[in-house]
Amino acid sequence: MNSQNRVPEIFRILRAVKSRLRARGSRSRCWLPLKDRFTEFFNTHGLFCQYMKNELTFIVEDAEEGGYIAQALGEGIVTEADTIDQLHEMVRDAVDCHFDPALKPKVIHLHFVRDEVIAA
């Protein structure tokens, strides 16, 4: 069983452990260290962030040589294009290449940043 298929099972186990702790009268101080360990495990293996994300945001800036450069927040994805239409295509392609189909974000945000200088 690969790690992608194990993620829902691990969340089911976490919920069961949490409910047992509550049934015994344990407060969140018992639950939080366990939750932190699982979160650390997921982050170490790149599973938690990918599984929990349904959205991905790109910061888009004007390139010095013309066109656009897009960089994903929280992921190692960078792409560039000459036009907005090409940028949309390149971003989708980069996301498809970076993520497994089951873990791919459902929504991609493009946040355009422009640095403008005006006279005082």
C-alpha cells in the first residue's frame, strides 16, 4: 500500500485515538503531542500539506525581459510565459507535473504583483 492510500486510514486512526482520549476524560494536553507527532510525520514525508491542500496560490510578477514569472507558495514550482494565456497553460502543466493526480489542488490562484514607482 503506497503512502497516498494510507493517508485517509491514518486520519481515521487519529480520530479514533482522539475520541478514546476524550472518553477517558483526557484533555487536549494529551491529544496535542500525538497530533504534533503525526503532523511532523506528514510534513516530513510531504503528505500532510499535499493531502490537506485543495488550493494552490502562485505569485505572478513581470519578468525583466518581458512576460511573466509565476512561483507557487509553499511548493517548488516556478514557470514563465510571454502572455497571460500562455501563463495559464504553463501553470496548469507545471501543477500537473508536480502533483500526483489524487493530490492535485482543485483550484489555482494567480496573484499578480506589480511594483509601480510614482513621483512624490
